[in-house]
Amino acid sequence: MIVLLLNKPFQVLTRFTDPAGRATLADFVDRPGVYPAGRLDFDSEGLVVLTDDGALQHRIADPRHKLAKTYWAQVEGEPDEAALDRLRGGLVLRDGPTAPAQARRIEPPDVWARVPPIRFRAAIPTAWIEIVLVEGRNRQVRRMTAAIGHPTLRLIRRAVGPWSLDGLAPGEWRVAPPATLHTLHERGARSARRGPRRGRGARSGD
């Protein structure tokens, strides 16, 4: 089994081919036999986990396993605690209520410059928030921040379960340390002993 961690750049598809000729994972990952565990939207950046193990791929991507995914979102305006409490308590979106999320304001992270940069408006400040989800609905973080009145301008997935972006520049990848694989399997074994949980199936991504 192998697990790769990729820092997916902005405007790259989370697949290996595209008939329209857009950038894909194949432009950055030259390791045969690995596939993304879940997806990350074309206009989102950050961590994509790839593996050659189908069962592990399913475990990472399936929200029934409640593997936490951490996002840094640069949003329009400055959300207060009341707005963040709405994220923490769960929101009702078009496809139903979300699970409670972890949400907090953070200082602007020391991250790479996006190309192209976000569109700044002089009269409207921006802020960064960290959101931790155990779901993976389509464009979920963006829809959640829009619902509290703070549209997302830039979105970076910082971590998936025990894996993080640390040390990876955009387009770079590395092999995950064996210790993190052991940790994930231990969590899976504990979940199996507790029995199945109810939950809707969904792809992991934003």
C-alpha cells in the first residue's frame, strides 16, 4: 500500500485526464497506480490524498467514517462569533442540514501566493477562518460561508485526518509516513468494533 500527499494548485482537476485539456493530477504526480481519495474542487487548493488501496480510498472519502478535514477559508468581511456559532451549530443548505463544524477565526496563514490572486475590494475587508468538517458535500465550505453572509474568496484544504500540507509547496507531493497509516487503521478498527453508523453517502471534497 502507498499513500501520497499532494498540494493541489488552484485550477487543477482532481483526476488524471480531461478531454478539455485542463490541468490535472497527471501534470504533477508521476507515480502509476494511485488514485485520489475523494476530490477537491477545481478552484480550491491544498491537500489531496492519493492511494493504490481501494479500501483505504473508500475509507478516506466516505463521510460515514467521519474523517475530519480541515480547511482554511479566506472570506469576504469579518465574521463575528455569532456567525461562527452558526457554522458550529450546523446550517440548513439546499441539500439539507449540515453536521456541526468546528470553526474559528485565525490569523492570515503563511501560505503561497495564489496565481491568479483573489479579487480584493478596497472597501470590504477579508478574514481567514479555519473550518473542520466530517462531511464532504459539493462545495460545502463555500455554501456554508455564503449562508452566514461571508462568501469564500480563497479555499485551502490543510489536512485530511492525520495528514497535512506541512512542507509541501503547490504541485509538490510526498509519500505519507507509515506511522500515519497505522494511526488511521487503528481508528478504523475502533470504528468497526463500535459498529456501523447511519449517514448519507457523499464524496469528500470542496
